[in-house]
Amino acid sequence: MKVTLSTLDTCEGSFTPLVVLELAQDVKEETKEWLKNRIVTKKKDGGAQLLFRPLLNKYEKGTVENQNLYLVGASNIRLLLGAEAVGLVKECSDNTMRAFTYGTRHNFKGFDDNNDDFLTMAECQFIIKHELENLRARDEKMIPGYPQAKLYPGKSLLRRLLTSGIVVQVFPLHDNEALKKLEDSWYTRFSLQFQPIDGIRGYFGETIALYFGFLEYFTFALIPMAVIGLPYYMFVWEDYDKYVIFASFNLIWSTVILEVWKRGCANMTYRWGTLVMKRQFEEPRPGYHGVLGVNAVTGREEPLYPSYKRQLRIYLVSLPFVCLCLYFSLYVMMIYFDLEAWALDLHENSGSEWTSVLLYVPSIIYAIVIEVMNRLYRYAAEFLTSWENHRLESAYQNHLILKVLVFNFLNCFASLFYIAFVLQDMKLLRQSLATLLITSQILNQLMESLLPYWLQRKHHVQVKKKVQALKADIDATLYEQVVLEKEMGTYLGTFDDYLELFLQFGYVSLFSCVYPLAAAFAVLNNFTEVNSDALKMCRVFKRPFAEPSASIGVWQLAFETMSVISVVTNCALIGMSPQVNALFPESKADLILIVVAVEHALLALKFILAFAIPDKPRHIQVKLARLEFESLEALKQQQMKLVAENLKEDGQDGGGKATAT
């Protein structure tokens, strides 16, 4: 018998809570009742057909402070039907990856009607999030009890509730038992071993797993550079002509590791099913606003905002603001050089021990100022990008990434370029590079993980004291977990984590011929970064919703662009070295032509390598081609079946007319 959503029961009294929904303290009762009905109502009547109950029952609410917290879950069948709706891809018994359908569920590997572990908890929470976000207004003109919160047909109710402040937050719950198992195999036992990437994917989803996979891969890829760079640092410190081999290896290395990563990424995402997962039609982002109209593509009513107004905001406001920030960054950089000159003069005049230590102080102060400026600019960039009013989340993210990357690149590397190509002081360049790299790594470790973890531990103790004071008849374990997690910080995505790796890649690759120890410091940092980021995900922030991903997205292009820039900088630095200049004592033009020729040759080699190494392994290409062929054949058979049915109906109509005649 075919199971449909209309046959499912939505009134289960006990269920596994997967998602927490927190309402504002002053939300009206009619709004709560309306929201509950929309969540539990059957799909055919416009509901989400999920399971929904308050964290505290009416008797327990009188015992403790009413938090307006609600638990959302779903029956196993509902989740399976939801998996089909969102297009999850699973492995079949014949080892192929196919979109899951409830009707063919027994063809999928690991499926059993008696078990409910076919879907990971992360996938279940992703399905519930998808269903909540797709709760849409029908004939309502406003949210009951809030006339100012206007609705129109097709508007996402959850997004309107969030922007109106009626719903404070929606977040997935941790599974403490599964989390403990993941922690034991991930970071609690410090040892040099590979991360449980598949376990991370099962618990946090593909986007988080891809970040940790890339972090691990990048760390191990840095080891050859660190091993080769160490003897160069120790034995050929001032012989810049010998750095030609090291720099050339660095440039080939940066190309190969990025191309090999794409192949490994394709292997992982095919195994997870996201490489062949069909992209969902992207809905307007929550902050998007405009005049109500009809979308020409979907035919739905939604806010419409003229593109020319957005372009005016970008070019007349955002672009000048970014340029002003870049100018301010350069101004701060010049102050830093004044401090460097002051410290150097002081050291030359006195020559004491403490003045030799003082030489590093300006670089340390400047590194701290850079981190502060990066964080302040990030807030301004987020505000500006939101004000530009982009319709899609992907467009918003792309514009934000572009703003932040441009500023961070200039803010972090402008001083190094100035020292290298204007001052031409290689000793100061090495000192500044080392100081900026090490200081930024220490600050990131403190600000991202250690400080938030310490604050979270203090809050945890306070929550435990409150829970111990509760009456015994309350489910204190679940109450404690929900109250603790709702106060945790919200993980804002992998943006900052990738940005940190991007800047680190710049420090390693841009000036490798000047400071070959950069790769060694990056390796040491990343071994601790894996553990601190794992701690951050498991114990500092709320559990994020899983997001299917097939790659690291625009960051792949960012890393490739950095590797191209590194070719130019390293060739220029080697061409400026005294040893290379001594080979051309009379004609500098010949030197410039040779450096440019070598730079073009290395760039050509990079592009040849990128072209020669396929992005996807051969067996993945064959499997993807086979899936495409099968889908086209199935579509062709479906069309032929429809044509045959139409011909049959036409024949019956013709026969009926002949009989009547």
C-alpha cells in the first residue's frame, strides 16, 4: 500500500525531540496556538505534519520560569517522506548513488522497516528545518495577534516569525551519547591520527565535514614544504639564488595540492551523495524586502526590488566605503613603519638587550591591530551587504566574501609588499612575516575557542545549580540540556575558518623564498587548530543545522587566485636578490625580461598542471555519466508511455464516434 502524508498521525504524545523552537517571552496565546496548528496540521491542509510539544507541561511551568521553549520532531515515516521531498541521495544495494524515494526504500543499502537509523540525526534535523521553512501563508493576511506582521500567499511563515521577533531562534539539539562517541574518536585523545570525517559528516553534515577534511588535507600537504624549508632556513639563509629551487617547488606544490583536493573532495561528496544531489530552487533570504509582486519564474507572490537600486547602493555607497577602509588600513600601516623606525633608532643608539627585544614590539602591536580591524570591518561588511538587499543567500554570501577578502588581503599583506618592493629590506620582511603569522595564530586560537569555552563552562555551572533546585518530577536532564544549549553562541558558518586558512596560505606561499619556516609554523598551528575547532563545534556553539555541500565553493577559487599571485611575488623577490642582480651588472632590462619570462613559464606550468589533473577521478566521472544516461532513459520511457496512453485515448474516442455514426 502506498503511504502518503495524509495518512500519518501527528498526535504522538512521546517522540524524540530533534529541534528546539524558542518564542519571545511576551508572545500571545492565540499566536502560539496558531503556530502549533500550522506545524502539526496535515500537508494537504497547508501544515508541516510534524510532532510538536512544549518543553514543560502546564504543571511544570508553574515550577520553573516559563522559557517558551518547544520541541519539534517527526515520525520515522514522515522523515523518510521528507528525505524524498528534499532529494537526499543514498547508496543502493548495487553500490550506486540514487535519489531516495519511499516507494523504492528497500533497494537502498542499510534500510530496514524495523530500524529508524537509516537517516542520520543531522539529516533528520535538516529535513525538519526544510519543512519548517516551507510552511507558507495561505489566506492569512497577518500573523494572528500581530497586525504589523503582514503575510501574503507563499510567504515563509518561519522567516516572517524570525524577522518579526516572535520566534527568537530555532536550533537542533545535540545527541549527547553520539556526541561523546564522536569526541572520543576526534579530539579528546590527543594523537596523530586522521579525523573521523564520515563521523563528523553524520553528526554535523557535509559543509562542516568538508571544512575539517580540507583542514586536515591542507595540514598534511604543508608537511613537505615544512620539511624542505627547515634546512633552507638553517643552511642557506642569505643565498637567495638557491631559493629558486625552493620557490619553484612551492609554486608547483600550491597548484598540485589544490587540484588533488578537488579529486578527493569529489570522492567524498559522491560517497555522501551530495555530488549528485539536485540543487533546490533558492528562496529569498530572510532579510530581503521590497514591493509585493509576482515572481516571473515561480509565479508566487514575493517582494520585488529593482536591480538598478541595488547596483546604485553597491557602487555609490558600498564601494566608496570599502575604498575608504582600504585607505585607513594603509594609513595605519604607515604608522606601524614609523614605530619600526623609532624602535630601530633607539636600538642603534643604545644597543642594550631590552632595545633588541623592543624591535619586535611594533610588529606585535601591528598584528593585534590587524586582527581588531579585520573583526570591526567584518561587522561593517555584513551590515552593508545586508543593506544592499540581495534576494538570494548565495548572492549575499558572494558579495560579503568579496568585500572581506579584499580588505583582509590588503590589511594583512600590504605591509609585507611594502617592505619587500619599496623598502627592499629582506631582514625586516622576515621579521614582520614571522611576527604577523605567529601572533595572528595565537590570537585566533584564543578568541575562537579557548575564551568562548571558558565562558561557556562558567555558564554551564550556573545552569546546573538552577536545575538542581528544581522539583524532582521535572525531566531535569532534558530541561538542563535545552536551557544550556539555547544560551550557547550560534555558529555562523565556516566563513571565518576558511578565511583563517586562506590568510595562512598567503603567508606560506607569497613570500616562501624569504621565510621558509612559515610552513613549519603553519603545520604546528593546524595540529592544534583541529582540536580547538573540534572543541568549538562540540562544546562552545549550538549544534548547527546540516547543509548539503558538494565542494568548498568560492574558497577553491580564492586559494587558486592566491597561488597565482604567489608566482608573481616569488619571482619578483628572487629577481631583486643581490646574487641574481650580480649576474646582470650592466643591463637591468635583461634581468627584468628574464624574470618576467620565468614568471610566465611558471604560470603556464601551473595552468598546464591544472588542466592535466582532472577535477574528478575517472571512476567518479563514469558513475556520474551512467546516472545521467539512466535518468535520460527513464525520462524517455516516461514520455513514450504518456504518448501511448494519449494515442489509446484518441483511438477509443474515435471508435466511440464511429459507433455513434
